[in-house]
Amino acid sequence: MNKPVEVKAADMVPLWINGAAQPARSMRCGEVTNPATGRVIRKVPFCNAADIDAAVDAAKNAFPGWRATPPVRRARILMRFRDLLEAHRKDLTHLVTGEHGKTLPDAAGSVQRGIEVVEFASGVPHLLKGEHAEDVGRGIDSHSMLQPLGVCAGITPFNFPAMVPLWMFPVAIACGNAFVLKPSEKVPSASVRMAELFKEAGLPDGVFNVVHGDREAVDCLLAHPDIKAVSFVGSTPIAKYVYETAAKGGKRVQALGGAKNHAVVLPDADLDFTAHALVGAAYGSAGERCMAISAVVAVGAAGDALVRKIAERAAKLPVGAGDAHGIEMGPLITRAHRERVRGYIDKGVAEGAKLVLDGRGLRVTEHEEGFFLGPTLFDHVTAGMTVYRDEIFGPVLVVLRAGTLDEAIRLVNANPYGNGTAIFTRSGAAARRFQNEIEVGMVGINVPIPVPMAFFSFGGWKDSLFGDLHVHGMEGVSFYTRTKVVTTRWPGTDSAAPGLTMPTMG
Ligand code: NAD
């Protein structure tokens, strides 16, 4: 049995303020655990108001100089940052696996998806071009400009320690804002490492700052008068709270929440391909992905064969420490979360769902204290059951049965979440209807996890996103900028002076 190790002061994760690693003023802290071993590997400070003030002040002071830096120069710093992320991809990947638990190849993939946002943001001189119209009136021209907001804040979840922060700060900073990031207190190290690399790339001190903590730190950010916009990614109840609190304070907010992502499988689908895709989408990262497929809607005759094929594959998945060779599924984030997910499996059994594969008995040799739970599969789940209604966020896949595509679409649309969904079929007509009628923000057609590339925007509908704009892509640029329209007339082009009536230009 692994004994918890004592953590030394040197193992405390620093804040990153004004271009330097700093200790917190707050005396409160939490523990960062390696989920594969159950051992505490470092501590993380929980910032108080004085810490948040220091970070916001640094950002506020850096903002005027950064805003005045031409976008093309900002872009060059982003390009160097991108190269440094690439050069240090291996360390970042190990930090992600060490604190989150996902496998190294999965962690490397998530770092890659984050790097792609930096690549998108490097095109900022083009992205910030406004519009121009000559002769909107006689001798009058108009042009629009996209200007930064000031200090923006980001609050991120545990499940993508590098990628989700990278959805936010590169775009915000490319647009000329300064940024304060509060990553999840469970996985704080990747953010600090990225801040070091951004400085090495030439980012002026204070433009990017990292603070840590729990609700106290978040509340200080939400209440801070110098923060103009808040990007949040996490669970739905906190997303709603962040949206309402920050909006009430006059801030611009995008708050991405939880999910229950459905895959609809029609009887004409290639069931071997579909089962393979669904095992990856349901159990990859131990189901701790906001785009994980957690509910399958098997239509008509697809059900029995599909469930058998998923169960055969899932039962053979190698589960173990994310840094071990050949492992496909790692542990859950904490012991408490593992127990919560286990509780859902108990509830599913009690509510009468058919337990096809039970992950509760899994033991991983030499990792008895790790937070492991095996792949679990329920069949004949109904819409009223807790395992369907709640976001479980673990390796638990539930299968519901529907008679027709109509019934499947109605079921998906009745669900309060609307993050991602997928349809598996060989019918173009069915797929076209599905993409048109489904009330979900990101749709895959024979693609199980349809995470948009960085040059599109990522975001869900309904309880999966509070706010109007999605992250990265052009919606990210819109979120982090304000539009100004300038209407110009020069003496000599039109001598008629404006009168008292509403100007009509023409
Ligand atoms: P969480 O909501 O518990 O935490 C997210 C952030 O909010 C963290 O930084 C945390 O410190 C902070 N926080 C936690 N409790 C708070 C409180 N009471 N007041 C203020 N701040 C608080 O989420 P999590 O467990 O870290 O992440 C998993 C959740 O995130 C899942 O629901 C998942 O679906 C969701 N998620 C959504 C997306 C998306 O794009 N929609 C992406 C990734 C994760």
C-alpha cells in the first residue's frame, strides 16, 4: 500500500504574477494528487483577495503597453510561444498525466489541440481587420475596428489541464488583452509551465498571470471591478453561478457547462466501426471529457448486436497508470469522484437498468491506492433513470432503445444538455435530417467526438453554455474584442453642414 508522502514547502505550486513565480499571500492551500498512485505530489495555494488584486493589478498595468503593441508583433510572440509549446510538449504531456491521470498519448493529443489554438491566434493581424465602406453618404466613409476589452479572466476545469486554458488565453492576448487564469486546483502545474514558456517567447511581464484556488479566488475574480470579461469552463451549476454573478457585475461572460452527449445509432450503421468508435468516446480519459459519449440511443434492430460488440471491446480495455506502456484508460481524478461514480453504478442497478459490464471490482496491481474504476456498461436504460439524467463524468456508458429516428431525435432534444452529439448511419438523408433538427452545439456524423478545430468555435447549447459566444475561432475573437464604428467626413468633400434632423447620409 502506498503511504501518503509528506510535501515540502518547495513542492508548493507558485502563482505567476508580473512575469515571475511568486508565493501566495494566502495561507490556505490544497493538495495535488497523482490519481494513479493516490499520493500527494505537491500543494497548491488557495488565493485570497490580496493575491487576486496583485494579479489583476499586474495585468491592468501591462494592458496599455500590450494594447499599443501592433498585432503583427503580438503574433510573432505567439508564434515563438507555439514553437516552445511544441519543443516542451513532452514535459507538458507528463504534467497533464501526472496530475490528471489520463494516458500519455491522450494527454499528448490534448496538448496538440491546445497548440492549434495558438496557431489560430497567430493569425491575429488578419482576424482583427475591421470593415470599411466608402461613400456611406456623400463624402462620408465608415470603418469598424475591433479593440481589446482590458483585463480578462479564465477559470478552467480539471479534465484538460493544458487544452482548456489554451482555448482562452492565446486568443484573448492576441487580441490585445491582459489575462488572469485560474486553473483547476486539482491540476495547477501545466498553466504555470505555459506562463514560463510564454515569457520565454517574449511576452511582456503582467500580460499573462496565473492564480490558484477554490471558490474564494473565483468570487474575488467575479467581483473585481477591473476584470472586464470572464471565460469559464466547468460543471453546469458553477457555470450558471459564474454567468449570473459576473453578468450582474457588468462583465462579458461565456460559461461552458457540463454535458450528456448522445450517440444515435441507426440499424444501417457499420456496427463494428461504431462499437469501436463508441468505446473510445465513452471510456477514453476514463469518461472525464465534456465531449465523451455517455449515452447511446440504439434505434430499432441496432441494439442487441451493438451492445454485445461494445461490451466485448470494453471488457478488454487495458486499465492502469496513464504513464504505463499499452494502457488505454487511466484512473479518475480523485478518490471522492471515484466513489461518486461508483454510487451512480449502484443507483443504476437499484433503478432496474441491465448492468452488462461492471467496473466496480477492478484492481490494478501495484496501484491499489489509485482511483481506478473499470469500464461499465448499462443497457435498457430509460429517460427517467438517474444514470441517464445526471452527468456522471466517469467510465459509465448507458444504452437506451428507440423505435425510430424521430423518437431518438426527440429524446436528445428533450435532454437539458446540448454540448455534443453524433449519429452513426450510412444514410445521407437521415444524417442531414439529424444535423438540421438536433438541438446541440457540436454534431458528428460517423464522428464520435466532434470537437471543432481551432479555426471553428467550440461550444454547446442549452445547459452546456451560458452566454452568447463560443470559445476560440471567430466567436473567440468577438468575445475578446469590442467593435467601434467610425464615420468620417473631411472638410472640402461636402460643404453642407449637418442640421438638426436625423442624419440620413445619402
Ligand atoms: P467544476 O465546476 O467543479 O470546477 C471548474 C472550475 O470552477 C475550477 O476552476 C474550480 O476551482 C471552480 N469552482 C469549483 N467550485 C466552485 C464554486 N462553488 N464556486 C466558484 N468556483 C468553483 O468542474 P470540474 O469538476 O473541474 O470539471 C468537470 C466539469 O467540467 C464537467 O461537468 C465537464 O462536463 C465540464 N467541462 C465542460 C467543458 C465544455 O466545454 N463544456 C469542457 C471541459 C469540462
